[in-house]
Amino acid sequence: RLEQPYGYGKWPPLLLADPASSDEPIRLRGYIDRIDASPAGHLRVIDYKSFGASGSIAAKHLLEGTRLQLPLYALAAQEALGLGQVRAGFYWLVRQGEASSLRLEGYGEGPEDAARQASDHVRRYVAAIRAGEFPPHPPADGCPGYCPAAAFCWRLGQRNSWR
């Protein structure tokens, strides 16, 4: 499957329990780039990334909460869409022509650990947003050139002050 939606139209959203609200879960939606199924029905999820040649994605990015898409896609394929059990997944780095070092099957005890880690980050982010907390957290390796906030970012403000 390519570009598989969840949370749009007839496709159910991924629902995460919200510790702040017993009534209303956190609803996520998106498009999963690619889902492969083995003859046994096990799934592999692939998320394509096309950033510059210096880009890489490692387990530390999931641990830090900066790369959550892949494990959330895996959780959506498994739980929201009910397509089967996710056994593997990786980011495909298009410009490098290779898979990332972050692989769901190699994270902790597997895809479930990666999904749990990503879900915990989402819950914390949602709680902070609801509390009105929006502290800047620029990436350690610098801001990407395509960032839509470049026009007003405090980090770039001094460089752009001559305009």
C-alpha cells in the first residue's frame, strides 16, 4: 500500500489515550508512505525522507522526541487500520539511497517499544500545548532550510535583522 490514509474520510484515526481527559482521546491522522505485507500478514512500514545529504535518522532522535512519524505510522497501521502486526520499519533516505539506522525492529524490544516511546512524546506535547507552553527547541544540528518559521524565528532573527 502506498500513501495509506488514516483519520481522513472513511479511514479511522489513530486514538491515543489522553491522561488529562478520560472522555476524549488524542486523535491523529496522516498518510503512511508505504506498507508492505508478508505472505504471513506481517507488516513493514516505510517513511520516505528527502532532506539533504547530511540528514540522518537514528534511535536517539526517537528517544529525544524529534522523529516520531515512523512509529506512529506503524501504530496507525496496526491499531487504527487493523492491517496486521508491524514487525519492521525504517525511514528511507531518498537522497542517500539507503535506510536509516533507526529501525523499528531494532529499537528496544521492537516496534512496540518504539510506538510506546512516540506515544509518550505525543502525550507530553499535547499536554504542553493545552497548558500554553510553546518553548523553542531548535535542533542540535541546526534548523533546516525549508522550515516554514524561518521568517519569524527567534534563532534566525539576528541574521535577518538587516532586512
